[in-house]
Amino acid sequence: MRRLAVWAILLVLGTGSAVRSQSLGEIAAREKERREQAKKSGAKAYGEDDLKKPSKGTYSAPSGEASAPQATGDKPAADAAKGEKAAKTPEEQKAEAQKAWADKLQKARQEVAELNTRIEQIQTELNDLSGPLYGSGRANSADALEKAKASLAAKQQEIAAAEEEGRRAGFR
């Protein structure tokens, strides 16, 4: 009796797994049918390349819904203005933005160098002990040193912010 029960269990388990298993060919055929049905239904599958392509519209006015230009007597002037603005490609715009960013960064670095030079000069004056130690000139120099150090810290923060801006924009 036990043998019969064991054989019955093995038979049920063995046939169940054989029925459920599919060959690789069957799976491929089903996938092919599914893809053909998707093509027929007109469903669009977006891939990485589709997302990288720039669209011709904007979020508020997609390319198909662009408003028609108004008919006015200043049409040639408006077209000329549009031609000047539209003449720049995205690469040219990015190049201009990168140049402006680089100029801003260069100017800030130059100002930091000037501030460092000024701080060294003031510190040299304060280190000179041959003059009066308790005069107003020394106090003024100490105040000027603190102001220059504060300006230097602000410029260094400006440089760090500009570098971060450039990194985010993909410059360098």
C-alpha cells in the first residue's frame, strides 16, 4: 500500500512539472507574437535614443500646437529678429554660456589673487614693530586686514559656487 501511495505521488509530481515546462522555442514564439500584436496596435515603445532627441516644441506649447503667427505690418522686422535669435544653435548657446561662466570664474580668481596680495601687504605692515604699537594707524590696519579677509572668504565662496554651477552645466 505504501508503495502504491509513493508511486502515485511521484506520478502526480512528475507529470505536473512536465506539463508546466516550456521549451525555449515556445517562449520565443510567444514573445514574437506579442511583439507583432504590439506593432499592429500602434503602441509606441520609447527607448533611450528616443528620450535623448530634443523635441521641436516646449512643455507649454508642443510642436503640433504652436500658435499661428499674427498677421501684422511689422512681419519683416519680427522675422529678422527671430532670424537673429534662431540663428544660434544649442551648441553655440552652450559655448557662449560656457565662455561667460569661464570669464566670471577668471575674474573672481583674479580678485582673490588681488585680495591675497593686499592681505599680505597689510600683514607685513602689522608685523613691523618699528613703528608705534598703540597708534590709530595700527588699529586701522587691523580693521583693514579683517575686512580684506572677509572679502576673501566671500570671493572664495563665489568661486566655489561658480565651479559647482559649471560642473552642473557640464562645462570644463
